[in-house]
Amino acid sequence: MIGLTLYVSCKQEPKTDPTAFYMPGEFEPHEAVWFGTWYMGEWASDYKRVMTDVMKAIDGHVQIKMASPSDSIIQIEKRQMDSLGVDISRVQFYVMPGEAHWIRDHGAAFLINRQGELGAVDFEWNAYGSLDWSVLRDSTLIDSLTIYKEKIRNGKRAKVDSLMAESTGAKWIKSNLTIEGGSIEVNGKGVLIQCEAVTLQRNPGWTKEALEEEYKRTLGIKKVIWLPQGLAEDEHLTQFQLGKYITLGTGGHTDEFVRFADDRTILLAWLDEDEVDAHPLNRLNYERMNKNYEILKKSTDQNGKPFKIIKIPLPYIQERPIVVSDSISDDHHVSLKSFAYENRDKVKEGDTLVSVAAASYLNFLVTNGVVVTASYAKDEASIKQEKEVEQLFQKAFPERKIVFIDAMILNWGGGGIHCSTQQEPKRRMK
């Protein structure tokens, strides 16, 4: 009898390099949540209230870490936090020169690998593209701003991300790409959602292909979904819109309008058609979010499978009067110098315009066992809307407690709860 040897060809999946770093989804387990310093001038007391409320909401669920520019400020913060009911024995404090409130945007983007190691990407920092924005408003500034730009890129705040890497023992990964943490939304499996209006503005001269390659190198990304624009309330820095409204924002951070609830579920800020005429800015948001929805509906995950999209209502427009000033720029005044040249002859000192806050339920912090988001409930209609949002969040995060906090002071500053925090993922072996 002749023996036969059979060779069976089996196609095997390529093995993942266990040393390769990647960015996990924010909904995955956390080792800690970082807070930026809150010691901020005239609005300090309001910022403290919001951030201590967030700390209390997550206490017991995750380690709290706080970065501050000096030890003297840490001592002040400890006394203030203690007086506001925070157990400071449960908070770890770190001195990081240059640290400011919005730690997500200038802080480290943390990564993990399958060997249980932590990584941290150090992206370039250019103060939200504010210098390029200033040049567009006054080209005579270009020479002095070119010099100043280098000071920003090499300043103390630009080094906070590398200090966070050092303090956690993370592997430092340097990138020449300029981006803020509020514009990085990943599903933890290799998909990144980006907003063109932000990423292309921050990186003039880069092609989308080059940007995608850099995201693959630094964050372990396999696929990038590009959305054109964010919310009208989140236009780039100070904007004069529709001849009446003043907005202050980043230019379209993803954490204002599109978030992952898990690796297959996307939350998208939304307005129904019957809400379009309720406010002039609503039509802009309606058109933008519909375009984003059409793109997301046709997009697929890393395995070619469609996403589940949950539409989260936008809060009613939050607005207050603001007076045009010859020079003063604060929460009650907007300086004429803040306007682009083509708009300066449309207003004059003493005019009363309408300031609109960067309000969104999607600027939330998700961590172990809890989701903390902003509350806008103040009348029957907004209370009803918030109940609907709570139900949608509970559906998206079934194992987590949903906590609402009044964070309007952050919204008036162009940010929110998510912008004020940064997650440090739990290291784990796979």
C-alpha cells in the first residue's frame, strides 16, 4: 500500500506585532484621567466649580491626576479643592511648566501595545493655528508672527505632552504633525475620524495622504474618515457670522460633534428638519451634519462593516449679548481687532451683538463606569430634550452611569468637559 501525504494550504491572518503601539478607544478601560490646571484669572471660581464636579463624578472609578505649571499653584489648588469637597488624598499632582487648562489639546495622546507598555505621542503645538489666523487678519504682522510662531512651537506649553510621557514612563513618540487632542477620535481598532477644516488648517502643505501616513505611524491607524466641517458654534477662533453672531472655537474639533461610543457605534450631533428655522445658525448645522451623516453612513470600519449611527440632539443655542469695544476683549466685550478686515467696517464700537457658546452634549468624558456630560436643562423644552439625550446615552453606554453637569463656563471659553481632561489608558496584555 502506497502512503500519501496530503499538504493542506491554510490562509492565516497576519500576526500583529505585540510591540506596535496603537490608540485605544476612549470607551476602553482607563488607568487615570488627567486634568489641566484651573487657576485662570477672572473666571477661576466658575472653572473650579465645574472641574471639581467632574472630579467628584469620577472619583472611585479612576485615578485622578492633575498637572499644574508650578508647585505654588498646586498648593493653592489643593486648598481650593479641599474647600470644594474633593478628597485631595486621592489626587496625584504633577508640576509641568507651561500647563494651561485645556490639557487634552496640548497634552500627550496616550497609546498602548500588547506587551503592556504605554506610549505617548508628542504632536506639534501652534496654539490652535492662531498665528496663521492672525496673519489672515493683518498681513503686516507676518514677519513678527513668524518669529513668535517658533516661540509657540518651542515654548513651555508645547513640552507638556513630553512631560506627561516622562511622568508615566511612556515611550515618547515625536511627530511633526500639528493637531490638538480634541480632534482625534478613534474606535480603538484602527479607524480615525478627522475634520478637514481643522487638520488641513493646522498643517498647510500636507496632503491628506501624508497626514494619513503619519496617523498610521504614530497612532496605529488603518483607516481615516474625513468629515468636512464641525459645528457653526465651533468656528475657528473669533468669528463674525450672519452679520450678528460672535462665536469662539477651534474650527471643528471632533469632540464637539462626532464621537465613538464603542468600536462600531458613532454618536453624531443632530438637528431635525423642523428645527432649522428656530435659529439662524441651525441651518448651518443642519446642512453640515447632514453631509457628515451621509459620509458616515457610507463609511465602514476596519473590517469593512458599516457603523451604527446614533443621532444626539444639539442643545438649544446658548447666547448672550456682547458689546463691540475699541480694545477690550473679555466675556462681555469683543475687540474690533478680533474681526477680519472685511468685517470691521460692518460694526462699530458700542454695537451690541450676540455671543454664542460652543455648546454640545458630545463634549463628554467617558471613563470607567461613568459618562460625564454637560447639562443645558433650564426650562420645560430643554429639560425634555435632556431626558431624551440621557436615554440615548444610556443606550450607547449601557454599563455606565450618566452624569450631567452645568459646564457653561467651559462652553463660553470655546471648549467643554472633554477638552479639560485627558485619559490615560490601562496597560494590558493581549
